[in-house]
Amino acid sequence: MSEYNPSEIESTIQKLWNDENRFKSTPDEREKFYCLSMFPYPSGKLHMGHVRNYTIGDVISRYKKMQGFNVFQPMGWDAFGLPAENAAISNKVSPAEWTKQNIEYMKGQLNSLGLGYDWSKELRTCDSDYYKWEQLLFKKFYDKGLVYKKKSMVNWDPVDETVLANEQVIDGKGWRSGAQVEIKEIDQWFIKITDYADELLESLDELDWPENVKTMQRNWIGKSEGAHIDFKLENSNEKLTIFSTRPDTIFGASFLAISPQHKLAIDLAKENIEISNFLEKCKEVKAAEADMAKAEKLGIPTGLDAIHPLTGKKIPIWIGNFVLLDYGTGVVMGVPAHDQRDFEFASKYNLVITQVINKENTELPCLEKGILFDSNKYDGMHSEEAITSIIKDLQSKELGEGLVQFRLRDWGISRQRYWGCPIPVVYKDGEASVVEESELPVKLPELPEGSGPIPLSQNEAFINSKDGYKRETDTFDTFMDSSWYYARFPSADNDKDVLDENSRYWLPVDLYIGGIEHAILHLLYSRFFHKALRDLDMVDGDEPFKKLLTQGMVLKDGAKMSKSKGNTVDPQAYIDKYGADTVRLYMMFTSPPEQSLEWSESSVEGSFRFLKKLWKLVDGRKLESIQEPSSISDEGKNLRQKSHSTLQKIQNDYDSRYSFNTVIAAIMELFNAIPDNFKEDSATEEEVFCLNETIIFILKAIHPIAPHISEYLWQGFAQNILNENIDSSWPKFDSKLMEASGFQLVVQINGKVRGKISLDKGLDQKEIEEAAKSIENIRNNIEGKEIRKVIYIKEKIINFVL
RNA sequence: GCCCUAUUGGCGGAAUUGGUAGACGCGCGCGAUUCAAAAUCGCGUUCCUUCGGGAGUGCCUGUUCGACUCAGGCAUGGGGCACCA
């Protein structure tokens, strides 16, 4: 008998796993389970969020393995990105070197947590072994028409000096730097994610994902059904096309508004100083006012009129700062009576307000859909009917068409950074072409020792390709790297093929675990990649991640742990002090995975205490036989009843609920239920049998969560008799043993608990009623009153309604 | 403004299909052990109480024999989206 010494046990067991290659996975006949946790950015060291994320993944992986699944759990590094460049500048170490050192340290940390990864499939996005395939995929997307280049207004982050995707602009500020984003025009590469907008929206329904994540994606994709409607300009052959979701309100249209960035506005500004001044003013407001929705509505008349396509009346054309160029057509029809925003604008500039829709069964105009009036032949129609009818009529006159509009824009992937994957494109005479497959990878040039990052645009040797070609100097958005790594993992050690038969075998990911902060960006891009890869016949299935688990934040003093708040807790200190098993146990015990977790030192102590108790019970004990004795005492039967029913509960909690906190609570309860005399030397043979069975269940049940101590104890306790590793199988519960001989009846009067009584099973309802009435408190309550009804739930509750 | 989500003891949380609210753990209190402390073990721990009981899951209504659980309304916290036509 010895003290529980976690660091010694954990390194012994980790060495064993390593020597045995315990977590190396290859395809076989078993049902497969691909469990993936979002790979980390190698920022330096693990934080608590990582520890929680990876422990959850490891617990599920180990449990699934014990259940007989062929489990694949890989790990890698999202290794390109800006922090490496910043570190390079401040530490005088190259981004490559900085990243490599961080990976080495963090890999050691992951191993010290006892995470069962198949390191033979490790990948790093900054390795050319990885990104050459990314460049190939870019080429395949290009050949398929999914990639294009255009000059466009971009979100420019002046601090990070790079372009940001719309998804990376939060409240008008850069998602990483927090700097006010400027609008700038640059040549950019784009991926046509919008080609898949409909499918990205539709197939959300089939996914076993948290509803809030699916809703966020739906909102982001933002599908609206409506129509394009043409308005001819007066005295001209030109026309303006508007987009509206409410063609039924068209008879209320009293003006058109165009975006300040619309071509017509820019043309007018060339000749009109007032308009020119107005456009300048709009730019200033846009840059200054982060919250666009609260910005004041500004407008200026163009002096031009449009002809209403159905009434033939003249309506004025305005420039309005609230009209977005890149949504719809950059032109809207103003219907002040039935749109809040149009109303504000019309009120301010004294524009005509015409009501054409009444709320159903009333004479009251409304913003919502209703019944049309003053709308010629459409009078009396309901909005829905009118929309269909008006679109049909416009279509036949070639004045418009019904269509679907998305909020989602194409994905701008060019970044003006050094530490990223070079975009494999070369130029000659201004003509762009994608680098041939045989020429890949286009390697990121190495930097001189101790050098900070040098942008590719300043690297002459890199720019000048052969035959007078010039290289593209932008690198990919790092979200490109992380959009397909899940598919590469199974093929990560294949340098001949990007996605081989292993990827076909393991995909899709059965369970993907990570933070909610990736609900839109990363998860949407990955879904797009998977669909595009499917259409290239490189993967099977429509979706990459079958089930998604979003783990909650780790909090300290009620706030998210973050460097800026100064409330971080270094997990390493706790691993060193208590061991990985205690940290894992604590993390899983203190909150369900999806909820936030409040870090508490004293509670960590509590988890440690339990492992010490477990150690004390099992260490030095040896299983001599698993032969079931011929007779077992009532006390023994009670323990077995508890053991077997607890095992069933645990299985259910692991399987269908990912409710690890209740798994642990149940294990502790079972542990507490062991009678003291069963543990003593004087215990009888049958008592020892029942105890041993309980120990086996406890070790097995806690193994996914605290794998080191359980495996170590297992070796000493049972391995010589049961002759298998602890994770080779999951024990079976016997439902026959789970039945108790008696039960406790709860007695209610008018639905309130008024008494309890222990009874034997098998009594009929009359006997139960009599027994219940014999309780003193019940008798007193019933006396002199009429029992109107008796409700009896078998062997649970009896309720007397008086 | 719209959408999602949460609200249960001093604290983290449990109650899985409407059927004993507070499992399990932390903390706290008392006791054992110890010269003492740490560690460990035992008992207690929702609130009120005249010790018979009574009340209680953010608030208000309702459905039901019975509501943390279902329905309608409201409040507060967290998250997402937002001149999206």
C-alpha cells in the first residue's frame, strides 16, 4: 500500500500507451467513430479552454473505444497566422521558429494531459506538405469556376494592414486588432461560396447541431425571397432595377433611393458639386459611425425622376446613405407607409406617403402583410396573393422577375501577410494563371535567421518566377487552412495524394467539438469546402461534421478567462500539482460540457480527494476470482443492485447526453454505497465478490475521464485474471440484478407529499391503499373527509384527492 | 429592433417521459484523531417553525389529481444578427 502519486503513475502509463502505440487507428470492420476537437493555434501554451475542449473529446473517444468502436482522434496545428509575425517582430525570432517551438511545448502539454491522439497523422498547416495540397485544391476550385479575381471595395484593417472578410468585421472593427475598419479598393481573389448558399442553408436542417448555431448560420446566409423590378428613367432609355421583398406595396412607392456608391451617383457627382460633397460626407459618416443602424439617415435628390412601372407616375430618385451597394441591386423603392426605414427618410425630406395595405378585417394601415387597396386590379387581395400576381404580371411585361436574394457574399481570401500559404498564381502581361500541379508547392520563402517578417511583395527573389512570370504576393486567409484539415487528417501521412481511401473511410467527422465562437466563420467555410470537394468527387457525403458539440467558456470570478482581464489560470500549474487525472475529473465534474465552467481551486481539491479515496480502496487489492458465489446476502444483493443500475445510468449519460458531470456523480454515489465491512480483511467471500464487481465497474466507468489512475489500478487489480487492457471492453449490466425487493411509496394528499412508506413489491392496489392510510399523518388528514379520487402510479406514488 | 439561450440552497450543479426538488461535489458547522496542525474519518447543512408542521425552483396567470418540467404574459443576465430593402 502506497500513497497516490499522480505524476509517477501518469508518466508510467503515458509511456506504456506510447510504447504500445495504443491510439494508432487503422480502418477495420468495426463501426468507425471519428472524433475531432478543433485544432489549436500554437500561441505558446495551452489555456483552460483548450484543456476543457480536448478533455471532452478524449473522454468521448475513450468511451467509444470501450464500446467497441474503431475510434480515430487526431490532432494538429493551425499554424499560420498573425501572432507569429507579431512575435517575430518583438522577439527577433522567425515566425517559423517561433511556431515550431510553441508546437513542441504544447504537444508536450497535450501528452501530459493523457490525451489519446493518433500522432502518426499529426499535421501543421504551415508545412508545405500540408499547404501544397491546399494550393492544389485552390487550383481545382479555379478550374471548376469557383475562384475569381476582382477589384473590390474591401474591409481594410489599418493596424494589421490586411483585408478582412465580412465575417471578420465585428461592429465595424477588425476581429483581431479591434481597429476601425476602412473601406479601400484592391484586387482580390474570391471564392464563390454564394454558389452554395441555398444548399448551405437547406442542409442545415439535417445536421445534429445545436439549434443556436444553426440559427446563426441561417441568419448569416440570410435568404430573402422577392423580386427585381425595373423603373425606367424619365426622358431616357436607362432604367434602375430595385430589389424588394414586398412587391405587394409597389403602389405605395413614392421615391427610389440609390446607394452613394452606385454608379449613377458617382456619375452625377462628376457634374454636380452638391452631390459630390454629399458622397464625401457619406464616406466620413460610414467610417465614424460604427453602429450603422443608429446612423442618421441622409439623402439628396438627384433631380432625376423614374417612371412607376405600374402607374406610369413620376417619382423622384434620391441618393440615400442607408442604401447598401452590395446587397440587392444598390437601389430600393421607397414605400414610406409600409416600411419603418422608408418612413423615417420620407418624413425627414417631406416625401409623399401613400398607404396601400390595411391590416386584415380593419381599416388600419400596417407595416406587416395585409389586404391591398388603392392598387388597381390588385385591390382586395391579400399580400401573399398580390406578391405572386404582381410578379407574374411584371414578368410578362418584362419589367421584373421574382428571385431569391442572399445576404451571404463571396469569400475574399487574399491577405497581405507573410506568414500564410502563398496563393499559387503567376502573372504575365497582367494575365493571371494558376500554377500547374507539377510546380506545387509554391513555397513560402524562408527568412534570414532572426529576421522579422518580410512581406512577399518586398521579396524580389520570390516575386520573379521563371520565364518572366511574376508571382502573386498575397497569402490565403488562414480560414482556408482550417476549412479542410478535418478531411486531410486521415491522409496526413500520404505525400502522394491529398485525400486517400483513409479519408473516405473515416469521413464524415462523427463528433466535432469546439468553441461557439466558430459558429459562423470556420463552420460555414468548412461546410462549403466539403460540398465543393464532394462535387470534385474527392469526398463522400454532403456535410463534414455530423454532430457538433460546442463547449462552454471557462470563467474565473464570473468572467471569461482572458489575458486582458488578468484572470487566467495556467492549467500547467494544476497538472503539476494534482496530476492530469484530477484536472480532467474536475473539468468534467463541475459543469456539463455545453455550459460555462467556473474555475474554483477548492473544488479541484475535492476531485483530487475522490481519486485518493479510490486509490486507497483499490491499491494493493488483487482480484483472485470472478466466480460468482452460490449465495449472496441481502447487503451484497443491495450493492449489486446499485452497481448494475448505476452502470446502466452511466452508459446512458455517456451515450446520449454527454452528461459527464452526472456520470461522475453516479460513480461517487456508488463508491459511497459500498458497506465498510466489505472492505475489511474479515469480509466474507461473497462480500469480496460483490466488492470486486463494484470496483471493476468503477474503474471501467471512470477510465475515459481519469485514464491514468484507472489503468494503473486495473493492472494491479484485475489484469492478470481478466487478461485485457482496461479500455478493451465495457462491462455489461444485468437487469435481473437491478430489481429491488421492495420500494418506497410516496403518499400524497391533493398532490402534496404527506408521507412515505416502505413496502414489498407485488401488492395489489387495495393493499397499497390500506398501507398508505395506515400512516398516522395520512389518517389524520383524511379523517372526516370524502376521498373523491385515488391516483396510483405503480410502486411510486399514491395520491388521495379530497 | 429581431433571433437564440439561461434564471433551482452560501457556491458549482442534479431531478432523462409532468410523479419524493436540492443527487454528487465545494464551502461551512460540530465531533473523532493529534501535544498541535495538515491529512483523514463520522454527523449535520433550502428557508421558516409554536417542533404539530408550513413554505419553496426569477415574477404573474393558466392547464392538471400532481408543474423546476407544459401553455400565455413579464422581468433580468448571457450570446448572435442588424439601415439586408
